[in-house]
Amino acid sequence: MVISGEQFGAWTVIKTDASGKRATCLCICGAVQLIAVEALADGSSASCGCVALSPEHLAALRAAAVQQRRRRERDWRPQR
């Protein structure tokens, strides 16, 4: 069983589904994907593919993810 916050390569587990077979993961570049827990555990999924990118491209992806997160936080309105 994987735990929120646990790291597998470039992935950080955000949460697992009710069955415990899939995990929503955040990559170091800011990508969020649903990954099979088995793939995390056996190492067959270590990143979204960004690890093969150049450092400059990876930095640009991170900057874009930060801007997107800030936009979401700014535009978010509580439900009434």
C-alpha cells in the first residue's frame, strides 16, 4: 500500500483510489497523472517522461506549473 507523500522516482503520491490499485501522482515537473500502484512499486514508472528532457525545458515546465497553480488558487472561489 502506498501512502500520500511517498516518492517513487520523480513521482510523489498525492492520493490513492478506493481500491488501492491506482494513485494520483505529481511529477517533479508539475504533471499530475493516475499511475498503477504496481508500476510505482516495481519501478516501471519513475516519471512522466520529463526526466529525459533538457534542464532548460524542465525548468520551463516547472515555471509553467507554478503559474498555473497560482492562477487556479487566485481564481478559486469557495462554494456556498
